[in-house]
Amino acid sequence: MPTLKPLRLLAGAMVCAAAAAHADPLSYARYDQVRTADLHLDLKADFSHKTLTGYAELTLNWIDKSARALVLDTRDLSIAKVQVLNADGTWAPASYLLDKLDPARGQALRIALPGNGGQPNGQPNKVRIYYHTAPTATALQWMSPQQTMSGKRPFMFSQSEEINARSWAPVQDTPAVRFTYSARIDAPAGLRVVMSAENDQKATGAGGWKFTMPQPIPSYLLAIAIGEIDVRNLGPRTAVYAEPARIEAAAYEMADTEKMVSAAEALYGPYRWGRYDMIVLPPSFPIGGMENPRLTFVTPTMIAGDRSLVDLIAHELAHSWSGNLVTNASWKHFWLNEGFTTYVTTRVVEKLYGAEVADINLQVEQEEAMASLPEIAPAKQALITRDADVDPATYTDGGLVYPKGAWFLRTLEQRAGRDVFDPFLRGWFDQHAFQSATTDEFLVYLHKNLLDAHPDIMSDAEVNEWVYGAGIPAAAKHVASPRLAAIDIARTAWLKGELPTKDLDPKNWIALEWMHFLNDIDGKATAAQMKDLDAAYALGKSGNDEIAYRFFLSSIKAGYNVRGPLEKFLLSVGRQKFVVPLYTALLKTPDDRAWAKAVYATARPHYHPETQASVDKQFAKK
């Protein structure tokens, strides 16, 4: 940071601002004083230095007319200069400072207003921040050519959720603030740039790749990818992007996307984002999917070759209503995004593929939720805690809120009936569209629009048990699929040795049925049984990563040696959901631990930094 003029203004109002309480404890931004209305990014991608360089221009909506400072969230950004726009159209320098780095929240960028410049109350309408990112920006993964499918060109992609947007743009990095955005991105010739915005399939990048997002979004939905990227249209408003070597498989797998959009619209109202496109990212993408509007980011692990894992697409699409359209106001209210989306996903799957498949999906979801409870501290089993805390990890369990939130909504649906509940839920989306909401706001809406007229549906005490209590309430109904019940009978007999492996007869099982079976033999089957299972059905070579992962996990625990196919899996798959539990299981015995350490030494450079940190933590425990 350059030498600055004395910042007497900052010593007063800005220090007070820092001490003030915020609704979102993970953001330094004083969005009670000023809010970003629009963001424009003008950046150049430099793969040799692994940086984005340029400026961010923020259009501001001043709420507090007495405010004399702008506070933004950053993490490891190198600030070159800051300017404010005068009323005569000229740009004037502004003084600024960066707070000391906080490991969790990064640094507050505090910008002092340099006089009125002809602006009302001395508050500028626009501010420009010139900066460059760090090679270690937490939101960005810069991949070498060797880490891509072609091995010819580099690749970069972002993951801004939860608070990593601040590592590649100075913003009010809180879901409480929504803004439109535009961008111009320079990238090396031969690489395509795509963003969570309007993507022009015919663009060439001459003069920079240009983007516009006309609907207001929170900062965590800012997204960018740069690389060798091809595109295939799936329908009039849907398409898939992917590396050229993967594009045909991706287009085949996602062929039903247009039908999914129509199914969701029939349930919850019009799709309000223009297009629904997707990009299949390289294997190092650490999660299943990210619901970036207009361009969902997807893991390649959902490409099974038989469209058996498209519920992941249904989930990310569902976010177009729950999460993107109506957003949790802070990460404490995460269940409003993911619990609602998980519920909507099942409804979309049911509408497209029938109640039988939906019930299988739901039973597996509920069983995995119940199985997770012993590993989660009771204090973290609520949908939301009444306690304030700056660490999102101490709010609630980030995995449990998905099925528990959905189970809560399903319970309301079952008791109210769909004729009552569906208009209620659609009304929530319609009345809060393009807004950020809190749990209290939902509970007020719940009473006003459902429970006041139908008090027999759920008592206040039971609502509180679902929202603030531990575990799953005893009154919750568990789905019982007849098809899974038949598998349970066969599984029990197989584990007892009463049913030969060849007689399991899984030729008509769908992926979810295999997942159910493998979940239930985990830690129970012997090495000999796992060997028979592999010989009969080649599960170690399954093209379905959900099945392969569960087979590998059960094999490790049973002591069945699957090191050849497991090594191939660990070297080619970077999804945290898979690799972290597999390494954790391998670390439990000395022989497996030594082997895992050698595999990880090769695999680690191919993993996303978040995945690296998670696996490193497991090794550190040993």
C-alpha cells in the first residue's frame, strides 16, 4: 500500500464504525449506512502470476446522509489507489487504509470521503478501487495445463461462497447486500471467459470478454471461470459449458435440464433469471455444485453416463428460487437457502421422475441425516442457534441443515396438504423475490400465511423444536420405500451369509438403491464379502462416483484391498465429500496410513485449496 496522507477522518467516524454491531458478524461493511447498488469489474487475468489486476467500480446508495466513510471487505488484496467520482465527472483520489488481517474475515478497507466534490452531503455516487489479487486468493484456483483434460492450456475458476468474494473483489461481502454487476475481463488468447451473468456464446473476447448481470445478487454468487471451454445448447434457455473433451458427455448427462426448469416453474412460479446454463468444471472443484445464477458450477463426478445423478442439477436449479431469489440475510440463516432447496429438489424430482423415485431419494436423504446425528454435537443440530457468533462453523452443522430443513417443510406440507402448502411456499418466493431474509421473517410469514388460519398443523412448541432444537423431532414421519424395504431384506440375509452375492439381483437397481445398500453395509461387511461384491458387480470400476465412493469406504473399513482402483479414484476426483472421508478411513491403520500418505503426496497438487486444507487437517491429527 502506498504512503498515505494523515487520515484524521478515519480515526473518528471509521473507528466508531468498526466498533458498531453488525447484523452479519462476518462482514466489516456498514450496510446500514450505504449499500452497493451496482458493481463493475475491469480485470486482466495473468496466469503466469496467478493474479487478477484492474479495478472495481461501485455505484453506491447512501442510506445514512451523515456517513463520511465507506467500509468494504477484502482479503489479501493489494490496493494501488482509490478514487471517487465528482459531480463534474472527474475522478478524485481518496484516502484509505487497510485494517490488520483477521484470519477469518480478512481486512476492512476503509475509504474516507475527500470533501463533497459537488456531491450532496459529500457522498460520492461511485468509487473505484484499483488492485490486484494474491496468487493464494481463497476464491480462485489457478490450474496448470497438466491439471486439465487436454493438458494444453491453463484453467481458473472461482468459489466465492461463503465469504471468499472479498479475496478477488473489494465488496460488501455479505448476503444481506444485493447488487447488479457488469464486467470486462481480459484473458489470454484461446481461452474463454464465462461468469455468473449473461454469457454471449458467440463472443470472441476481442476487446475483452463482456458481461452483464441485470438481476441483483449477493456477493457470494459472483463467479468466473477461464479456460478451454466449449458449449452445447440443451434447449431454448439452457446450455452446458465444459472442457472440449468432456462436452459431449456433459450434454448427454444434462439433457433433461430444460424439462427441470419447466417442472420447477409449474410448482413455484416463473424462472426469473433469463437463462439457466451450467459449466462442468475440472475434477478439483471441491463441492457438488454451486448455484451461481445463470451459470451453475458443477462437479464432473455427477457425469455417470446414465443420467443417474441429475438430482444434483435439480438441487442447483432449485436454488434459483431458494437461495438466489430469496437469500439468507447472513450465514447464520443458512437453512433458509439449503433446507428449502433440498425440499424443492425432491418435489422437482417427483414431478419429472415419479413418486417412487422421489421416495427412494428422500429415504436415503433421511437415513443419512439420522446416521449423522451421533457425530454432531447436540448444540449444533438446530437449524439455527439463538446465539450470535462470528464463526459460521459454530452456528449449526452445515450438512444437517439440508435434510432437517427439508424435513421440517415436508412435515408442514404433509399436514397442510399440497393444495394449501404449495401456494404458501410459492408466496414466500414471490413476496421476498430478490431480497435477503432472516429466520424470524420466515416464522412471521409462516404464522401469518399458514398457521394462524390452520393452527392444528403445528404448534408453536413444535415449530421451535424443529428450528431451535437438537435432532429430528420424534413426530417426524420417515419415508418408507417398498423398493428399499426389499433391498433391506436382501442385505440382512447377505450380511448373515444366508444369501449368496450372485443372488442379490441388483440389475434393476437405480443408483440411489446401490447407495442405500452400500450405506447400510458400511462397517458391517467382511473383506470376503466386499471381494465377492466387487467380483460380481465391478463396483470398484463403477462410472458412478457416488457408488464407487461408498464401495471404497466400506472396503477400507472391511479390510478389503482395493488400492489399485482407489488410487485411481483419489488421483482423479477432487470432491471433498468423497476424498476427505476416504483419507480419514485410511488413516486408521498403519499400513493404510503409509499408503495414503504416498498417494496424497501425488494427489494433493491436483486438489482445490479447500480440499487440501481439509485433508491436511486429517493427517495432522495422526
